[in-house]
Amino acid sequence: MASDHAGYTLKLQLKAWLEAQGADVRDFGCYSSESCDYPDFAHPCANAVENAEADFGVILCGTGNGISMTANKHQGVRAALCWDVPLAELARQHNNANILALPARFISEELALKITEAFFRTDFEGGRHERRVQKIALH
Ligand code: RB5
């Protein structure tokens, strides 16, 4: 997981929920609500996913835009900005997203939990989507 100050509180709430589900969670920061820069935390989290040290990432900033833009600079990372449950399901089914990005200032904790639960319970469909996902990478 990673966030900036805008996503910090929601990150802690989601982290507690994920750990209660049995997930082994690593938090790459930030570690307080003090103003900070999302790339400082997005890059280490995206590195962990890119290097297969982590299966998935969950990242948050105010809009979800800056932190997902940063994560998507990493080859092998497919970060999806999701603000509702169907988006999270489709990000897994069609895009094999491996990082969930959330807009912390625009969704409630209750909705964030529903989105996160949907992301982790949904599998990639493969098939025609596999070909498309393979074409994302720059060669
Ligand atoms: C911080 O104020 C805000 O700019 C940041 O959390 C994020 O929304 C950037 O994309």
C-alpha cells in the first residue's frame, strides 16, 4: 500500500480491513497526515509489484490521479483508478489490474471497502483480454 497525506486515513482503514481478511500488508508510506509528495511512496510500492515482491498494490491520493500516473510508469504495473465497484471488477476482469488506485477525497470509507473487496475477489478473464493486456507494454 502507499498513499500521500490525502489518502493516509483511508489507507489505514483499508489496511486494517485487509489484515483482518488475512492479507500480509506492507505499507510504503506515507506515515502521517503531514503534506507530502505522492511519487515518493508510489514508486516503492510499484517497484514491489513490478519485482513480484507483492502480488497486488493499493494506492491512494486525493484524486487517485497523481499516484496512479506515477505507478503506471513502471513496466508490469497496471494501476486502475476505481471510484465504484463495477470499475474495480472490470479492471480485474478485462485489464488484469495489479494495483488498485483510489480517490480518497471523493469516496466514503464504506464505498472504498466495497471497491477493495470487489477488486480482490475478482479474477482476470483472460481470453481476448490477455492479448490486449500483452500489447500494453512498450517493447
Ligand atoms: C494533494 O493535495 C493532491 O494534489 C493529491 O493527493 C492528488 O490528488 C494528486 O493527484
